Amino acid sequence: MSTNLPVHTKNHTDITTTEPSVIIIGAGIAGLTCAVYLKQAGINALILEATDGIGGRVRTDLVDGFRLDRGFQILLTAYPEAQRLLNYSELDLKPFRSGALIRHQNDWLTLLNPFQEPLSTFRTLASSVGTISDKVRIVELIRRTQSLSMSELFQQTPTTTLTFLREAGFSDQIIERFFRPFFGGVFLEDALLTSSNFFEFCFRLFFTGEAAIPAKGIGVIADQLASRLATNQIRLNAAVSRIDGSSVYLTNGETLTAQTIVLAVDAAQAAVLLGRPSMPASAFTHTTCTYFATSDALPPIEKQKLLVLNTNRSSAVHNVAILSDISPDYAPPGQTLISVSTQGLENVNLGALEQKVRQELGEWFGDSVKNWRHLRTYHIPQALPSYTPDRAGTDAIHELLKLSDTLYQCGDQTAYPSLNAAMQTGRMVADMIRKQ
């Protein structure tokens, strides 16, 4: 059962017979953002969504009273585009603490942000996550990323994140114990081949804002955007087979026309609709999220409100979050919701993965893990577009948003892999259409 608003389940018989001036293909965050900005300009676009709900990758399912995001996701409150468009109060954001609890071999290490928790300064300095020099360099990196504007961060000549960290003088100790497990979870790739300018962008936002989840699941972000549109502006279960000029052909045999068409789908779907070669698996990063429920205590991670990192990246357990500690609305009373993320799996045997995760977490928490209730596993083979230095270039927007006089595209595949980019490109396309 999805938490998406039921008012957006209307079929084509509910749509006015007047042809829309703009058709947006895809009701993910980019498509919804574009439609909201167009509506503000007096243009009521029609959104066609192939699936049974809005949000794209940003969706939440309600399963037996638990709120399960489709893959572990957070909102960085410092995202400029999110600040511009979203109502944070209505989202009722619940933040993680700034830092991480790190499982290294059989030990638990803690790294906290002393800028947000000044009393943690000495604890952070004493942590064996990195050397004293590493911690001084982190402060220098915070100052550096804050001294540059967002556009300046992306205009730098990029290298890989790993190369950047080594050239900045960080030790292998802190790279392996913090940067790789933490940003490997952000980028969904542990080799840290992601562009260094995107790393600096993310690093800045983590330390200047908060990492949070909406109280009732990540999907309410899409719901909030959709609530600003008319109910007949979104058609679900309306898959598009192809586009030709001003015509949009649906798989049900219907044909719609509009003055302007916007592709707000991921790179793989865009390639199909544009008649381009299919995207290789390497064009995306992959993640798998396994959810468990328990009523057992989980020392030492419970009530810490910290993301848990595993430095052993060859394991099945990469990152763990106790989501019900962050927002109690994620689980029924008396229950704990545990999210376990595994990066890099293109193909998954779900049963085998569940057992492997149980085995590894049993080494952390004991035999009680055998009695944890498995709720659901989400395997997302096209979770984010890869963003290596050769793809990044020296500009945040690396692909044309205007493909022709009648065709536009938006989404993080045209820029950098984040909700901010999806919203940014959606806004930019709406502005282009408004001015044409």
C-alpha cells in the first residue's frame, strides 16, 4: 500500500478534453517540480506517469504499519532547491545527528560534528576513526567548501573523490574508516570514483545543514508537490511507448498532443523514448535495502540517531539506520524499524541476501537477530546515475535541457545525482517554457 495521495489515481476519463499545452512524461520529483513551477506561471501541464504512484524513486510504502522508503533516503535540508520550493514545517522533518557510528572489525567508533555538537570536540579528537591531522584537515575542508559558491564548487576541474582525498593529505585510516563507508553510501559506490566536485558539494551540505527524513516517510515530499497541482493534472498507469514531434503515444493505444513535451524520466527510459541506444549498467549505481522489524533492544546503536557504517565493504551489511529512532511514525508503537543498505549488487537473490544480512548482524547483536521479522527488500538496479569526472566536466548541468523547439528534458541524469538536481532542472525547464 502506497502513502501517495489517493486523489491522483484518476484515469483518462477524468481529464478535460482540452489539449494540454505541456505534457510532462514522468511524475518523479523533476516532473512534479516542473509542473508546480509551470502552474505558478499559469500553465497547467499534464503529467503522464507509467506506474501506480507519484514520486519515482522518492516513494514510501505502508506495510503492516511500517513506513518503508523505497531504498534508504534522506533529505539534506541545505539543498538550495528544496529550500526554495518545499515547506519543511509541513514535512515535519526529523534529523539524524551529524556524524556516524562506525563498526570497525569488532569495535564501535564514533565521529561527531563538533560544529553542531561542541561538547563532542574532545571525544571526536580522541576517536581512532582518523589521526589528529585528519581531523584538522576536515575542518579545513569545511572552511574550503563553505568559501565557494555552489556554482564555483561545480566549476572546478574534477578528479575522483578518492584521488581528491589523498591529494588533500587524508590518511588511509580515515578514508577507510569514514570517507569510504559514509560517502560510499551517499554515492552508492564504494570505490569513490564519483566526481570530486560533487563530493565537495555533498560535504558542504552535510556540515552546513541537517540530514533528515520527513516524519511520515520520504514519499511525502512528492505528495506535497502534487498537492499544489489540480487533481486532473496527473494520470497514473499511463505508460508512454514513444514520442513523435508534438505527439505522445501511450501503450494503451491513445495518442495525445501538446505544444511542448518534457521528458522527466531516468536516463534509461529517456533513451528508449528518444530512440537512443540502451544505457549500460555502468551508467547507474545500484543499491539494495532490506527492512527488518523487532521489539528487541539494540545497544549500542539504539537512540543514538546516528547512521551506522560498516568499514568491511565486502560484507552484505554496508550501512544501517534505526529509522524508528529518528521518526517514531515509521513503526507501530513498541516496534523498531531497521534499514540495511547494500551497495553495488546488479543482480540479487533476495532470500540469500536476507540470510547473509541476518548472519552478519547476528555477529553484532547476538542470536535475537534470528527472530527479527523481515518486512521487505527493495532492489534498485538503477538507483542513481553514475557521476564520474569524465561525465561531470566543469558544469553542474552537463546535458542540454532543451532538445528541440518542442522537446525538453529534466532530472538528475542531466546534472548530478541528487534530489536537488532533479528539482533544479525541473525549475529551469519550467522557466524556459514560460519564456518561449
